[in-house]
Amino acid sequence: MKSIIILGAGIMQLRAIQTAKDLGFYVIAADKDKESVSFEYVDLKLTIDTKDTKPLTNFELNNKA
């Protein structure tokens, strides 16, 4: 299954998340706010500040298929 990481899980990312889901992607979203509104629509939630590139890069490198 193809996956996508979307940076941010606020209201502005909701349409992108829904489109990715409609296209059959496994959707991963990263946002520092654990209560972000779009988190309820994703397959995997990452509570990571999107400005903090080290944990994002480490996640991506450790989860390559």
C-alpha cells in the first residue's frame, strides 16, 4: 500500500488528507498538537512539531518499505 506523510493535521490539511484517503493512500500526519482536528481521519498520528526535522527524518528513514 502506498503511503503519504502530511505535515500538519489542522483544518487546512483536511482536504489533502481526505483526498489521499479517497485515493487509497495510508495517511500519516504529523502535528505538534495531539488534539489536531484532522487526526481523526488519518491512519497514523505523529505528535511531532513539523519544524523539528530530526524526528521527522528519523521516522521516514526508519519506516522505508
